[in-house]
Amino acid sequence: MRVMSAAVVISILSFSCVRTLASRLPGGPNALAVLQVRADQAEPRDKCFLYAELVSQMTELAGQQFNSGDSAQASKTLELIRRYADQIHMNIADDSRKLKNAESLIQRTGFRLRDILHEASYEDRPDVETTLKQLNQVQTQLMMQVFKR
């Protein structure tokens, strides 16, 4: 019972954070929030790709935040990226749809995060490096699953 209530609280908090962050994306103020809800409610075989898409869009947002000098908000975005990268890891399945597309998307997202790392200030680099390391691990797991097929 406590686990379920904690999951609900975390979901509500992350939804409100995503909604706030999404207001900065060109796709509209609710773009990330809608994608988060779609990913959370998707069938298990679709979740992996939807979370990869969410991580990709949030990485773009983090880049915009770093470029505008909003390191605190970018750090929060990186934290959410790591949380959704965990969701990708937990939702990799043999019957996942678009597994190769998810792997390619995470690979491109890793390249983008590497660019952000090179432009980040010294204080922000550890946070970006941690996120990049996690994305690289997820990308490797996705690639292994693709080759396993």
C-alpha cells in the first residue's frame, strides 16, 4: 500500500516538473507532459521507444536551459532524464516494438549530451557526465537486445 502511494506521489511530482519544463519546448507547453503520460500508460512493448523519445526531447530541453544560463533547471531536467533512462532499462523486452529505433534515438541523444558536456561549465559537468554514462549503458543494453533478436 505504501509503495503504491509513493509511486503515485512520484508520478504526480514528475508530471508537474515535466509540465513546467515542457513550456520551453517548441512543441507547446504540454508536449513533454503528454509524451510522459503516453509512455506511462502505453503497452509494455511500446514503452521502451516512448521513454527513449521522452529522454531525447528532454535532452534538447536541457541543452536549451544550459545555453540560457539556467543551470539549476537544467540539473532538474538531467535528473528526470536519468529517471526515464531507468524506465527504458526496466521496459526492455523481447517483444518491444521499435527497439532498433529506440537504440538509434538513445545513441543520437548520447551524442547530443556529449555536445552539451563540452559546452557545460565546470560545475555542471559531473551531472552531465553521470547522465551520459547512464544513457551509454542503456544504449548498450538496447543494442544487445537488438542483436539478440
